Amino acid sequence: MRLNYRLSTYSKFYLMIVDEIGYLPLTREDSNLFFQFVSSRYENRSTIFTSNKSFSEWGEVMGDQVMASAVLDRILHHCTVVNIRGESYRLKDRKKNSLQTFREVKKDE
């Protein structure tokens, strides 16, 4: 009953963003719930998914290749995939700050 209520609630939002898929592995139960979530929004509402994992790695993330295929089938059916390559902006900022700090130290010598 609570699951149906939650899925119904989540399916009402016009846009849902699911960030960092694959950051942590999912259990079989987690994967099942994620499938139900994706299915409840499929062809009804917009959802943005972010991940640093390729689609071929989702089987590992979800712990089940069949479940991953079913989820991806729904996600990829009416989607636009945006693949961003390059360094993380967080790492760029860290490297930039590290270089400035190094330059300041070197300048003081």
C-alpha cells in the first residue's frame, strides 16, 4: 500500500531528476523498486537520469542484467542521450586551485 502511494506521488511530478545512478550498487530489492519507479513514469512524465556508468555497466550496478535491460528499455525508448566527456568540473577547480597554491608557494621562495 505504501509503495503504491509513493509511486503514485512520484509519478505526479512533471520532471524528476535521478542523479548519480551507479554511485552505489543496488540490491535486488532496490533494482526491483527502481524498475517500478521507472515504469510508473514511463511515457507519462519526464525524467532525467545522470550516471558516470555506461549503459553496458548497468547490469553490474543493478546486480541483474535482465532487470537492467528492462529498465534501460523503458528509459531509452523516448530519450535523448547527452554524453559529456572530459574532466569533472570539480576536479578542474581543484587542479586550478592546486596550481595557484603551488605558484604562490614557489613565488615566496
